[in-house]
Amino acid sequence: MLSTLIWLPVCGGVVILLFGDRTIGDRMLRLDRWFALGVSAATFVIGVLLYSRFDTTTPAMQFVERVPWVSTFQIEYFLGVDGFSTPLILLTALLTPLVVIAGWDVIKDRPAQYFASFLILEGLLIGVFCSVDALLFYVFWEAMLIPMFIIIGVWGGERRVYATIKFFLYTFLGSVLMLVALIYLYSQAGTYSILDFHQLPLSLTEQILIFLAFLIAFAVKVPMWPVHTWLPDAHVEAPTGGSVILAAVLLKMGGYGFVRFSLPVAPDASQLLAGLMISLSLIAVVYIGFVALVQKDMKKLIAYSSIAHMGFVTLGFFIAWGILDQTGSVVGISMGITGGMVQMVSHGLISGALFLCVGVLYDRLHSRQISDYGGVVNTMPVFAVFMVLFALANAGLPGTSGFVGEFLVILASFKASFWYAFFAGTTLILGAAYTLWMVKRTIFGAVANEGVAALHDVNFRETVVLTVIAVFVLGLGLWPAPLVDLMTPTVDNLVAHITQSKL
């Protein structure tokens, strides 16, 4: 099942590349679009089947596939999923068909290559979350740069080349040290199995060096302050679909790396450097929130909002050590890690929806400047409902998915320090400030100009895409239990592991 999830979209993308744009007679049936939608929808169905068969009572890897790949170096084609990887696979499988639908009529130039790139990217991303062999993980981790590089570089804005090169250099160079760390762990374990890495008895010096190597790679991907500067440029220049997948899934690779590698492989170093990680996370939450307040470009504002909200993810993961230091127990640690994981899924949905909303406006008025809008509710009332809903979710409104993860992380922060919770809680104020500032000036008020007066409301295709995400945002906000139950055994197993020193 896991191999199908990975290679079905990859092979589907290759097929589209081989056959290109095709029509049937005079009907101009866009086979590339329909084929991409069919493949991505089939992948989502398989993902739902994976979830339905997932055993939520065990932390063990499930649906394991393990065969030799390069036997000389003990490299294996080793796949498996647990409570950390399954939600991210489902998120990837859900958003890809929505991105295909969103780009249905918008992409005029090289549509076959556009849809093929997203299918290949989907398969590689799922490969990252499925890999249990570290070198296989690294191959997928690096390979996904290629389709995203192409998506931004070919279908991006005027400064797409600059943004693409910056994105590639940051993420690629950050990953080099991760490869060095993986090779060192292989030399100690005699295998590339990530599960074996978790059990290695490492000295504190070894753990610190390994943790720092992983930190550089994962911090760039999250992205954490101060290595975040590539993200706003990439978002502004990327096409709408590229921004959706970039914010919703690619950023989650960094958070996933922390719980898959950094915490279990180097628990003592994680505890020693927890203060650094908490500080960087709180800087992202507070400082980047203020940066978002002064943005005039809607895409750039949402991009900075993503950095601030992802700060909650790393805060939730490392606040555990603050709790352990303060209380001497593991109470609340699982709450912080669970909150960070829920925040990753929630942010994927909300940020993806907001970028889609900006894309809807851009397709009509060809501007992302907040000053070019005003009174959109008068001409696009249905769209305004969606925009306001996702904006309120981004601000952490109770009843939406945006509230659940932030609430759990803030609650865990209280167990560690009042001041951690105080600074973390500022995101509820800052998030509401910059998000509602944008909504007030774009959606409400009188019609600002002739361009806004000529706008037409969302069509059937756009309504379907936004409705699907809205259902999940409200569903997870009102009933987060299925997601939390999915993660709980894996979170508890990680907590039990990281609280046992390797020294």
C-alpha cells in the first residue's frame, strides 16, 4: 500500500510528461488535467484506506515493506508508517487533487508539465514520510526539491528565478550536514535503519554534533528564525498551487524531522539545547508576528504568518524539556508534542486555504496588494464567507482547527514557565491583528474601485475546493479526537524514549 501511495502519482506524472496535452476531437477534453485529477484522487482514496486500516493502539511501524536495495552498504527499501507520518501523508493526499482542480483553467502555459510536476512532487513527499531507511529518506528529501524548483521557476512571478535559486540553495545546503550525520550514524549502527539509530548509545558530544547537523537541515525547512528569509520570496513568486503545497506540506518536513530524528536520536542534546530551541521558537512567534503586521502584499503576509505558526510546532516539541526541568516528571510532555503535531496538520489546511483565497482574487484582478482591494464582500459574498472563516481559523478561533494545536502548546508551556506561555499566547493577539487587518481592508467596506466592482463570485470549481478544506478545518476544530487518537501511542512511545538518558 505504501509503495502504491508513492509510485502511483510519480508514474502518473511521468505518463503526463510522455503524452503531453491531448484532446479528443472538437471537445478539447483536457486529458492531462483529467488524468492528473484521477491519479491524485486515487492516491487520496488509498490514503483513506490506509487510515481506515491503521491500528491506533500501537506505536509500532505499520504496513512495513522491507527489501534489500544496496546490500553492500545495508541500504534497504524500508517503508513504514506510524502516528507521526500517517496524518502528514493524508494531508498531502488531500491537498494535491485540490491543487489540480484549483489550476484547472488558470494554467495556460505548459499545463501538462505543471500537473505532472505536482503529481511527482506528491509521490516524493509521501516517500519522505514513509521512509524508515535513512538513506531512502534522504533521497526522497532531496528529490522533492526538483519538482518544486521547476514549479516556482517556470510558473512563478517576475522574480521567480531569484526566488527559486534562493529556495534551492537554502534547503539543499542545509541538508548536506544532515547527510554527514546520517553517514556517521550508519558507521556506528552498521545499518541505515532509523529505528536502529534511535537505540544507539551516543556520548553527549556525539549527540550535540548530530543534533546541530540535523537542526540546520530541519530549521531551514520549518523555517525557523533566522533562516526563514527564503520563504516569503518563494511564496510571493510561486504560483497558487506551489504556495499551497509549499506552506501546507513542505514546511512540515522540518517538523517531522525533529520528531523522527533529533528528539529520539539525541535526547540528551535535545534537553541540553532545549532553551535555544524554545527561544528561537518564541522569536518566530512574536517577532515574525510583528513583521507580518506591516506587510502590504497578501501572499507575503500569509507567508510570515506561516513562520509564526510553525514556531508553535517547534515550541511544542521542545517545551517538553522545560516541563521536565521544572516538574521532574513527564506530565505535559505528550501534550506539547501532540499540540505541535496537530498544529502542523491544522496549519497545512488553513495556510493552504488562505493561499487559495489569494489565488482566487489574483486570477480576477491580477494583484496581491491589499491596497488594491476593498469591499469585496459586495461583489463576491460567497467567497467572503470562506475568506473570513479561514482568517478566523488562522487567528485561532475556538471551533476551528487553528485553536486546537495552539491551545495544547500554550497549556503545555504553562507547565514549564509562565513566561513561555505568555510569549506564546501573544500569537493569539498578533495573529488576530494581522489577519483581521488584511480581511478588513480587502473584504469589508464600500467597493473601493472599478476593478473590485467588476469581480465575479467563486465558480463551482473554486467552491468545491474551498468547501472541502472548510469541512476539515471545522471538523478538526469541533472533533479533533480522531487525529489525536491517531498520534497518541506514537507520542507516548517517543516520550518514554526521550526521557531515558543515553549517557
